[in-house]
Amino acid sequence: MTSLVRHVTIDCADADALAAFWAQVLDVEVTAEDGVGDPEVVSPGAALLFIQVPEEKVVKNRVHLDLQPQDRTRDEEIERLLGLGATLVDDRRNPDGTGWATLADPEGNEFCVERNAAERAATS
């Protein structure tokens, strides 16, 4: 093996707050060695690294995460994430049950929520 992806790094204004949001989204813990105020926070279960930077986000993400719910439907997951503080950016859900929704985390980083495996199989 030549290389592996160790982290997907997300620049942010508040590493603690954004790591806490994503820890709830993915039901993972933030690593114990990262303390409050640390400018680098790791969410190990998802290999996400949050780096505090001075500049604000100003354009659409060039890379984003696609989430596939495992124990609930796409729509149930969207509602859960909105309750955690995400916002709906673009709703691409179709009347036949296909499609996805693009949400943004509390700092505006976009991510998509797709159908779960059973929902995908039902419309294949």
C-alpha cells in the first residue's frame, strides 16, 4: 500500500463546536486528548479532522460527505439532523422516493443525505 486517507479535514471557526455537531451526527466520540479550545479536533470513528482557521467559508464545498442512514429512513435522518442544527440547502427528493437532500452543518459545510439500503432496493 502506498498511501491511505487518514482524515478528511474540515476548516472551521470553532473546532470544538463543529466536532461536537459531527460527533452527534455520526454517533462517535471526540478523542480524549483533544481539550476545549484545541485548534485541531479529531472525530476518530469517521476520520474527520476539524482545524480552526481565521477565514470564513465563502464558497460551495469542492468535497463533501454523503451520508447513508443505517437504522432509519432518509427522511427521518434529515429531520434528526435538522434538529441537531443542520440547515436544508437543496432538496432533491422526488415524489417516487428517489433523490437526496443537501444540508449544511452549523458552519455552512454542505453534505448530502441519501436513501438507506432498503429504500434504494425498493426503487431499483
